[in-house]
Amino acid sequence: MKKLLLLLIIPLINFGQTKKQRIEILKFQKDSLKNILTQERIKINTLEGSIDSLLKIEKENIALLADYKEGLVFANNNIDSLRNTLSQERLKINNLKHSTDSLLKIEKEYSIALNNCETALEFANNTIDSLKIDFKKELEQTQWELDKKESSLKKVSMKNDSLKLQILENSFELNNFQLAEISWEKKNALLQNKLDSVRLTSENKKNSSNSITMNSKKQYFSTTKTKNNNYNYYSEIDYDYYWNGLDYNVIGWSNDGLFAYVESEHGDGLWWCSIEIVILDLKTDKLVDSIFIGGGSEEDPGFTGDECDLEYIWKNEYRSINSFLKKYNIKDGTIRKIILDDKINTVDYEREKSFKIKLTTDLIQKWSWNGNCDEPEKNQLNLKVIHNNKSKVVSREVVNGSVIVKGYFLSPFEDRVCIVLKYKKDGCGEYSHTSGLYFYGCSLNPKTFK
């Protein structure tokens, strides 16, 4: 536009020019105006194109806006639907809360009822246990009375037999005067037969009152109800206590290396005891199983001391004892007295084999009055068996107390030995000093020695 104004102003400024010059100037102005108009048309065309593009974009935007409006309407409808659904879910949640509160209330009531039932059941169990104890005591008392009566009847029967024997002897003397016509030899033979008959009857009754005949190589454990399947033998291990000590009675072996014994612990200050049967695997030296068979304390109501008497327990608990020992195939009568030696001699196919038990220990922890006296002395075992200059390590276990070799038992079924070690350990008080035994198994098969 500025160029157009200049072209219009120039003719007004040059009034002193000639006509020709003015014509030329006008032509120049005309050409310039044409150029300017051309440029303006180009701009106008450009603007028209831009306007068309903008109109097209606007149409597209209008179309998108229409879509957005439809989407917004759909979204609003969905929002309303979701609001309705949310309201319904809130109602359901409130209903569930009420139901949960009701269930919690019912659960509390059930819990209270269950606690009451458990209390009643516990009371019933205690009552049953008490009745069992009372029944057991009555049964034991009845058995004792029956045994006592049976013993009295046996004594009376033996006394009657003795009286009969005395009567027959008196009759024998009387017949010496009354039967003068009978020769003395016939008379004596007749009366002797009667005396022998009475003596035989008396001896049979005495023998029937005894249990199985004692084996001098075994220590005998009698039972009130002797049966072929009862366990009647045990071997007591006698050793010197160190102030106090545990008692051990070995029962027997199985044919696969199991070893059964009774372990009894007693207290002297306040009299108490605990008695159990232990099954030990002498192939691994691991505890297989144990069963508590008796025990009690002076503080227990009705404690008589029989609860600590092994023979009494054996007679009264023989069913559970038999069942437990048979479970592990422990054989009755397979034990002998302990051999108090560290030399083992065996005979196989008329060939004697000799073994030597060797024990050394390494002190791990020393016991001291000045330190913590509750902590016992600890030693690491180096237990070996030697055969033909070859040895086998039996155990390197760390044990409590100082340890020495006590002796051994031999298995009647296989080349296996049960090595018995005695230990003693100190404690803080008089009744804390104690002693006991450790058991370790070892195969005596020469092929296992290196």
C-alpha cells in the first residue's frame, strides 16, 4: 500500500516535467501498480487458501465437537448408571456390615459356649483320670488282697499237707501195734507209698506256686501273671554312685542291633523317681523310642513308694511293657550280666577273636566352683575298638562329665558289642553331683576294621 501511495504522489510533485516524461512516469506507475496488484492477488489467493484451510479445520473441529458432545452425553449417562450402581453396592455393603456384625455376635456366643464346653470337657477328663486312678488303686488293692489270700490258702494247704503227713506217720506208728499179723516189710511198704504220695502232692503244689525256674546266668524278673509271652529277665548294671546316680536294668537285644534297657532316676532330698524303658539303635547310637512306665513324688496325693518299685511296676504294667518291647522285636532272655573288662573275646567257628576297647578324652570345658557351677565338665570322646593292629572309631561325641570304660554286653544274634561307659559330673549343690552310664554300639566284623 505504501508503494501505491508513492506512485500517486510522484506526478503531483513533478509539475515542471514534460508531457512525455509524465507519460513515461505514468507507464511506470501503471506497471508498478500491475505488479502491486499481482502481488496483492497472490496474497488474496493465499489468504483465501488459508481461509479455506481454516474453514476445513473448523468443520473438522465442529465434527469432533459433535462427537465430543455425544461422548460427553454417553459419559454422563454412564456416570449416572455408575452412580446408581455405586448406591446399590453401598446398600449391599451396609447389608454385609450388618450381616458381619450379626455373625461376629454369633461367633462370640459360640466362642463362649465352646470355652464352656472345653471347661466341662477338661473337668470330665480330670474326673475320668481321677476315677481311673481310684479304679487302678482299687484294682491293685484287690489284686494284693487276692495274692495275699492265695498265699494264705497255699500256706493253709501246705499246713494241711503237713498235718496229713503227720497223721499218716502217727498212723504208721499205730499200725505197728494194730497190724501185728502183717509182716513189717509189707506194712512199711504200704505206709511208705502213702507217705510218698503225700510228699509228691505237696511238692507239686509248691512248684505250681513258683514262677519260671531261675537261670543262674540271668537275673530273674518275676511277674504275677506268668505267661510264655511275658518278658521275665533283666540284668542290673551295678556301679558306684558319685553322690547320686541313675539305675540301669538291661532287658535284651533284637536280632537287628536294637538294645533295650530300663533307666531309673531317683531323688533323695524329696523322694521322687522317674522310670522309663529306652530303645537304642547300636548301629547308629541313636535313640529310637522310649516309654514312661512309672514314677512319682512324695508330694503326689496317694504316693506309696510302689510307683518307684521296678518289680511292682513290671507286674502291674506288663501289658504295655510287653507291647512296647515286642514292637521293636526285643527278645526275652537275650541278656547276660555285664562283662567288666576292656578286652573282648569271642569264639566263631571254633576260632577265638580278641578285641580291645580303647578310650581317651579331650577336655573341652572344665567345671569350676568359681565360675558357673551349673555348667558341667565337657569331654570329647575318642572311643575305639582295636583288632589285629587295626582300629575302628566308635564315637567322637562330646559328653558331659568325666568318663571311663565300665564294661560291655555281647549280642547273641550278631558280631556286635554294646560298650558301657561310666560318667560322673559335678554340680552346684549336694544333690547336683551325679553319675550314670553311656551306651555305644560297635560291629565286631573283622572286615570293618582298617
